[in-house]
Amino acid sequence: MYVLHSEGSSPGRQGFKMAVDDNGWMLGSIGGGFMEHKLVELARAKLQNGHFTPFAKRQIHRTNEIKDRSGMICSGEQIIAFYFLDSSQIKNIPDENNSDTFLLLDQHGLTMQNNAEQEIQFSLNYESEENWQMTELLNFHPKIVIVGAGHVGLALSKLMKDLGFDVVIIDDRQKLNTMEMNNYASKKVVTDYQSIDQHIPFGNIYLSVMSFGYRTDKLIITKLLDKEFKYFGVLGSKAKMKKLFEELISEGYDSERLKKIHTPIGLDIKSKTPMEIAVSIAAQIIKVKNQYS
């Protein structure tokens, strides 16, 4: 079973998967609760008859629905596709280190494809319960670029890797011990911030700026302000960032673009230590990320 789509407070989110067999074995989840229980029983009933044609079911988590009511009251809804998998298909499922495999699902079946051109994790074209097409980039890792490889940058690198992000760390200081200690980033770059825009891909990127000081923060912002990111945050106190933004506006930089920057960075949890600050930043990034999901 595969969750094609979810919205609202649905417990099963897009991309959730669950495998069952007719002997009681289960792996994964499509959201749990009574809904999952009844759909597992439906899947097992289908398996009793052998191979079946793929089909989809909408589940609405509200008690006042006449049709497609899931039996749960958490609100929201989801669409679950059902597929019969034989042993040869199961053997072809890629391992967690294969990051260029795409899972293609439609009303006809399920296939794998390598090196497909897609930059986002999910792409769904859903017309009805009899007609849909879903593409998922398997083992997808959102990318975060951390500018500033000090103690907070090191803590944030560790935390974001643990959260499933691909981490890139950038700094302008040679032989910085916290950069050398950083074993969590897939890529480490030492460069003059004057050319930082040449080292950052734009678009589906989460950007966290925590450089050494006011001057470097200002330079980085001016180089990246007109670029598009999923998230752009800058570490700094309210007083510092207020002064910096006022200075930038007086120099002609777009105030509306500046308003899109998250600063002071992170959620306000009165964080003190590098790891506490990293937690506040990570929580804010997860909040932004899940708004795109």
C-alpha cells in the first residue's frame, strides 16, 4: 500500500508505504489506527485471490462524511494505492545507498527507473481512483547549505544529517578546527565569501547563514538576497540584524526580499548552547519544509 496524497491532519503522509502478506506479516505504515487496520484486512482479502489489478481508495478522517469515511476523527484525508508485488519486484527494490532511482506508480502497475530527470521528491498527477500517476525519487535527501563552520555550524550539521538532510558546509577560514572536525557534511568548501554565490545551488535549498561577524553576514546577504531558496535564515541578535537591515535598505537593497529572511534564526526557545541553537534552527527548517509537503 502506498499513500499517493495526504492533506490536513491525515496521519498517513504522502510517500508512506506498507507491505502486508496473507499470513499476517506487516512492514511499514500508512498512518495507523482503525483505518490502517481495515485497509490491511482489505489487502489480505485481495491477496487470497492471488494477483489483483492496482486500485486506489480515498479515506476521509471525519465522522460526518457519507462516502470514503475512514472511521477516524483526526480530520484531513489521504489516498492509498494498492499494488500486488511478486518476488521478482521485491528483489529489485534498491538499497538505501541508491539515490538516483525513481519509483513510478500508476493504475497499471509499479516500476523502477534510474537516472530520471526530476528535482523534487514527489510528482503526482491524480485524476480519479482509476487514473493516477506518481513519481517518487527514492532515498531523497533535502539539501541544507550552512555558511559558517563554527561551533553552531558543527552542531547544526550533525543534527540536520540525523534528520535526513544532505549537508554542505562553507566557510572563508583556512584550517578551522570545527570545519576539520565536521564529519557530517557531504561537502566542505573553503572560499572567499565574495564568490559564495558560485558555490551554492539555488531553488530547492535550505540556507543557514552563521558567519564570523557583521561584515561577512552583510556580504553574504548581498550576494544571495536576489536568489530563491526554500529557507533563508541568518544567525544574529535582534539589535544586530535590525541595524544590518536598515543599512542594507539605505543602500538600496529590496526591503521585501529582506523580510523573507528568518532572523533572528530559529524558533524562540531561549536557546543558549550551540546544540540548543541548532535545535531551534532545525525545528524552524522542519516547519518550513513540511509546509511544502
